[in-house]
Amino acid sequence: MKILYYLLFVINLASCRSAPDPILSAFKKVNRSVDSSNRHLSPENANANYYSDILLKAQKDTDLAANAMEVYRQLLYTVAEIQETRDILQQKDSTGENTAIATHLLVHTPLGDSLRNAIDQTIQLCEKALVDKKQLAVLDATFGQTLEMITPEGWPRYFKDTPTVGALTLLSYLNGRLTNAAALTLKDIDDHLK
């Protein structure tokens, strides 16, 4: 959570066309850290064990198993879309300094709308599939700022005039939050299939 507030502060400072070097350095440092964390949280690592276990117990409750499959598939799709977006951003601005590219690619565009929709779909499926509804507050806390970020008003605030490296960092943040939330949901389903 601290990282996100730090990023928001830096984004506000970076609302000019060319972000100052200290801000870009800070973004690059945070981005490396978030990317490193996400490598350990890849959907395959964090969720495949739960999903495999659920598949082995699917006959106990086919509806729960179907919900788990839907969450897992949507997560894989969303994470792939986030990664594709990151790749496009990096191809367009290898230095990460440009403040216009994220705006042109992600704010009020088909790519940005598609990505927001995929993220929203993942959130909705996680919430719907959660068996123990008392865990909904924990799930929402796991999503963190993601719930605010993907609103039609929030998305432009986060990505408009943001240096490319800042957009990359925000996308990594979203990836990690969604992966953690899906793990919580799949663990909940797995626990209820025992």
C-alpha cells in the first residue's frame, strides 16, 4: 500500500512531458522491486497448486470446481493482457521517460478499455466464486487500490501523463494484486472441497 501512495505522489510530480531524473529513478527502482515480487507470484506459481488440487477433488462439488476453473482461466487471460500491454509500452519507450505514451495507449482507448474490462472481470469472478462470503473484506483488501484504479474516473488519474516506467509499475502492481486475490479465492474453494 505504501508503494502505491508513493507512486501516486511521484505521478503527481511527474505530470509534465518529461519527468525529472530523480522521479524516473524512483519509478525504475520501484518497478524493479514490483517485477521481482511478481516473478514469485506468477499465476502458474501462486495458483496452479490450488487449481490442480481442486481438479482432483472436482467430483465432490462440480459447481465449485467450475467456479475455480473460471477464475483461473480469467486470471491467466488478464495477466497475459497486462503483460502484452507492458510489452507494448516498453517497445514504444525503452527509456521509460515519455509521459505521453501511457496516455495515448491506455486512457480512453480500446486497449485501455479492454484491459480495464479484463481486470474488472477477474475481480467480479473472484468475488462471485468466493465460498466463504465473510472473507469478502479480506478479498477486497487484497485488491487494494485496484478497485479504485479501474473505475472510469480512476483509470485516467493513474495513467494520464504518467511516465512509461510509472505505467509499467502500476501494471505490475495490478498483476500482483489480481494474482493474490485469485490465490485467496482458489484457496477458499479448495478448503471447501475437503
